[in-house]
Amino acid sequence: MDTFKQISAFVNVATRGSLSAAARIEGVTPAIIGRRLDALEGRLGVKLLIRTTRKLTLTFEGQAFLEDCQKVLNDLANAEAAVSLGGVQASGYLKVSAPAGFGRQHVAPLVGEFMGANPEVRVNLNLSDRLVDLINENIDCAIRIGELTDSSLVSVRLGEMRRMVVASPAYLVAHGVPRTPADLAAHNCLSLGQQRGWVFRDPASGEVQTLKVGGNFECNDGAVLHEWALAGRGLAWRSLWEVGGDLREGRLTSVLDAWQAPPMGIYAVFPQRRHLPLRVRLFIDLLKDHYGRPSYWERQ
């Protein structure tokens, strides 16, 4: 309680400009406010305010500490309001970006759920496979899968995604089931054009290897490869988010399961911000709640 009173006194003095103004807000005397400031500076071991008879000036440390304290007090006020009658309502404009295929299947439905729970929020969902520029395109949050390269962005891990080799039951009956990645040389592998290869992890050594594959069909659109695999034209290396329903319904079968590559992370990324709007935080929480549950992917 003493710590909270000290922080509250510091914020009120710094923002109101005097001990007497802070004292009026808190309903105490200026002397009590002064003692709270002294105790706070003594506990921290730094000078936060330079006090003269004419004015108060924040030190460099005091300015940085003020921003953090204001955030703490603001978060506390939001937390209290959230559990009070009526709660806090998210509002405003939310712009989200996601990869096209993944976004259609796994972001757009959750946007609908989010808007149902937050009717005061307007959402713009941008589905694109290009790497969008969050700052220049005014995007609040982007969903990305795999390795993150932009260190200027903040990321939250929402879940993980596995990739696997799949084929139709008819293809496997006609051509056999590969038992090791080396067996793929004898199969028709549906590839994304000049892709870097399919990734596997040796179940014995744990070593990760990238294997070049080949076949008589290539396409730069993963959705087409998915359709070709369903049609029995070959093996495809696809993500669980895309083929989960086909595996469950028996339209596709996974092979080389023991050799599956390490899972990739699914992330929400957003620009560096000290205060993340409530609408963004709530949307990220919704995605994390769904993507973080293995049962979510098993149902797809």
C-alpha cells in the first residue's frame, strides 16, 4: 500500500506541477505528499524530481519512471473497470494482416467471432502473401508463420504449426508408401517450383535435413498442390492448417510421420508500442486461445 501511495503521489506531482495540487487530489496535506516522494526516492536510490520554491523539474530518470508509472496506474484502472458493472468496451479501428490461405481458413472466422464480442470495433482484414510493412501501411497486427526476421517488431507466439508429407489413399495404393525420405526419389513429389526443399528430422539422431524433391507437377500456389494431392497426382508437403480436415475425413493420408520437421511458430507481430490498444490485445488473446490448443487443429 505504501508503494502504491508513493507512486500515486509522484505521478500526481509530476503531472500537476506542485505538491499542493497533488495533495488536493489525494485529500492529504502537501507535507504528506512530500514525505511520500522522499520515501520513494530513498527506496529507489535516485532523484526523480528537482524541487525548488518556484517549480518542480523531472530528472531524466524521473521522466522515464513517470511513463512506466502512468502505464501501471492506467492498467490498474482498466482492470478495475473490467470487473465492474458494464466493464471496459474495446472500440475503434483494427487493421489486421495475414497470409492469404491461412487467413481465409483460420483468421477470418475468428475475426467474425471477435466482432461479435466487440461490436464497437471495426476491422479491416488484409489477406496477402507478401511481407507487409506494418508501420507504413498502418497495420495494427500481422499474423506470420515461421522464422521472424524483423527485429523492430514485437511478437507474441500464438501457437505452432507442423508440416507433413501427404497423399491420397489411391496414390499410396498405386505407388506404395515411402518409409524414409530417401524413398521420395521414387515418387512423384508436387513442389512449389523453385522451393528450397522439404525439411525432415531424423528420428534417431534428431538431425534436421533439407531434401530436394522432384516430380512432373510444379506450381507456385500451395492451394493448387493441395488439390493435386487430393486428386491422387503425387505427394505434397503441406501444413496441418491446410490439410487437417482432409486427414480427419480420410481424403489424405500422412506419411513419414516419424520424420516430421520441427514445428514452426505462429506469431502475432505489431510495431513497437508502449501502450497496446485494448482492441489489439483482445484480438491477440482470442487467437492465442484458439491456436494454442491442439484440439483446435485436430478439428480443422
